[in-house]
Amino acid sequence: MKKYIAVVLILLAFKANAQYDVLKGVVREVNSREKLSDVFIKDINNKSITLTDKNGRFTISTATGHTLIFSSPGYVSDTLYVINMQPKTVELKSMPISLGEATVRSSRIAFDPRTEYPDVYRKAKIYPLSPSTIFSRESRNARKLKRYFAHEEEERYIDDKYSKLYVSGIVPLKGVELEDFMAMSRPSYAFLKKTNGADLVLYVNDQYKKFKAMPPSQRSSRSLSAQ
């Protein structure tokens, strides 16, 4: 009886693994139809993850009945319920430009990639005596995801240090004007890592002077996107 149960469990496990297939598709912007690279895609059922390539294309291990989440800074996240394995075209809608990238990023759900996706960091390691860790598609994708996670961690660090609460306590701006100022003056990660509190205050004040010296028509992040 025990042997029979063990065989059944093995067959069920094999069947569950065999149900996963590879879904291919492309992600683009709704209005411009521009192909979007580095869109983060996650299967919330089996936890598979991937990024779109420079041409907006993606492949991900999934199955019918699963739900995929597509997210990228500056765009409204979208959900795809997989009803078949035919190639998909997903279109993301850009967020209103007046929100500013700082506001968009700070609204994203934080996560700890090292805890949530330990396999990515394991597969990203390179061993000189193991060519597969250098040239295999799985390893290359893992390294790409690792770079993506590193970039996201840097952006979240900026969000934390250069927050709306912090900046609004230094400059007399609020609402859309504050958001535009933050988007246009957003500092780099490298700058913030080597800058103390006093220097950051000086930076904000200097950026504010430049902002106020600009013609009103150029103080909006919308005007920059139109150039």
C-alpha cells in the first residue's frame, strides 16, 4: 500500500510539472505601440519571473489558469489571465506624466528579491570550470534579473532618501508642482550614497533655484517629454 501511494505521489508531481509550458509574447505601449524592454513579469501561481528583452519580447514558464502580472516604472501594471498558450500581445498604459517618476516608483510594492527569488542569485553565479554557468540561457536570464533587482533596489533607496515628505520640508512647493520638481531634480543613487544630510539640503535648494529660474512653461515634466 505504501509503495502504491508513493508511486501515485510521484506521478502526480510529474503531471504537475509537465503542465507548465512556455508562453511567448510581446509587451508594448498602448498609444505609441513602442516595444517595452525590461518589463517585469511574474506568474503569481508558480512564481516564475522574467523580463522582456530590448524588443519587448518575453518567454515565461506558465500554464492555463495562471495569472501573470506585468509591471514597469511609469506604466500602469496589467494582469493577464492565461486561457491558452497562444502568443500574447500585452499593452501597458503610461501613467500621467505629471505624477513624476519619483511618485510612480514610490507607489510600487516593495519586495526583498534575495529572499523571494534565491534561485535567481544562485543561477547567476559564474563558475570558471562550468561553461553552462556562463553561456546557458538560464544563467544569462538569471544575471539579467539580478541586474534588474539591483537597479530596483537603488531606485527604492532614492525614493526613501528623496521622498516627497523630505523635499516638501525644504522647498515651498506642493501638489503637481512639487511632483514635477522632484521628477526633474531626482538625484542619482551614487550621489545619495556619498552625500550627508547637510549636503543634500544644499542640493535641494540649489535645484530649487534653477527650477524657479526656468520659464513656467518648462517647469513641468510634461514639457520635457514633448521635446
